[in-house]
Amino acid sequence: MLSAEHGPDPIRRRVKLSALPENGWYVSGRASFEGDTEAASAFQGAARRSELTAAIKQAGKASKRKPRTDAVRNRERVLEAANAVFSSGGPDASLEAVARTAGVGIGTLYRHFPTREALFEAVYRREVEHLADLAERLKDKDDPLDALRQWMRSNVKFVATKKGMSQALALAAYKNSELFSYSYNSLTRAVASLLDRAIAAGEIRDDISAEDLLRALVGMCYSQDQPGWQKSVLRLVDVFIDGLRLERGNGRGRPG
């Protein structure tokens, strides 16, 4: 048993320590106080304060943990519903309709997205991420031309969502220029990876850029406003991709 005398401090004055670690002073559960009730009381109070401090720290750690699974799931449901509602209903579609489609209360929607613009921006970013992920998956497709065609067709749905949120997105982009640069850079890299594969395989002409493809796609989408425009644009995308193809035996460059 190791004794410790630490001056007038009643907690430490007459405590016998059963253990004393090298990295600092502590009192183990087997410490004794040789009948000194004042020291014992003070020590117990310090122990309770130590336990309370540890509990507060643990609560702080818990508050910084990742969101609950149900909260993450609700957020994703709201984004999926918003995508569908805004694509069909346009910018005037109500947030109540989004919440109803998602199967959540309007309060849940506002907890995740306090403003309409915040929801629009989140939907927009989510769709950009999906298109970038799709390009990564399509890079392993055997037919590089079909991979490019599939990505372009998927982009039509994205533009439909974007058209339904155009005014709010314009405001968000004005407030946050990073939103525009993020989407432009992500989509350009995505289509460029597929375009380069198709060119390298000798499937399409080599005098077209990723930016050309995106500008052509946007032009096809925004020139159509009548009901059912997506079906018409999908047909134009097929015509456009077919027009880029090289005839076998003609080599690289412009179609022969």
C-alpha cells in the first residue's frame, strides 16, 4: 500500500492509494481515509463531480454523432419527392405537395430544408451527383457509344427537373456562384469521360467536345415547352448521337 500526503487539501491529505499510475495522480476505488470523515466526504463529492463531468462530455459527443437513420431516410424521401413534383408541376408546385408525396409532415420537410430555395438547391446537387455516378458506372459498359447515349438520355430528366426550378435556381446561383461552377465542372467531367472512350474506340467524330454535347442537349431541352416535350427530346438525342457516328472504314474525323 502506498501512502500520499499532499498538504492541506482534504481530498488528498490522508488518502492511502492502492495504485498510482505513472501518467498522473488518481484515487482508485480501494482508497482508504483512516477515519477522516471530512476527507472522505470531500473525496465522494469530487467523485460525483467527476462522474457528472464525464456524463456531460459523453452527451456532447452523442450530439455530434451522425444523423439518425430515420432522419437520413426522411431527407432522401423528401428529395426524391421534390424531384418528381417539381419536374411535373414546375416552380409553383407547393411544398405541401412535396411533403405529401414523400409521406412526411410539412414540419419534417422544413427541418431539413428551411426555405424553398434550400430544397431546390439540394435537389439540384443530388441530381448532378447522380449523373456523375452514372458516368462512372457507364465507363465499364462494353459499347462506349451506347454508354454516351444512355448518359445523354438520363440528362434529359435532369434538365426537366431543372426547368421546373429555374427561377429559384437562378436566384440560388446568383447568391452562391459555387453552385454553378460545381454543376458545370461535374457534368463536363462526366460526359467527357464517356466521350473520350467513344472517340478512342473510333465510334464517333473527334472534333466535338464535352461542352458541345452539353450545349446541344440544353438547346434541345429548352426549345421544347409543350406537354410531352421529354419524349420529343429523347428522340432528338438519338438522332444527334447517330449523327456523330463514323461509318466503318472511313477513319477518324468528320463522317464520310
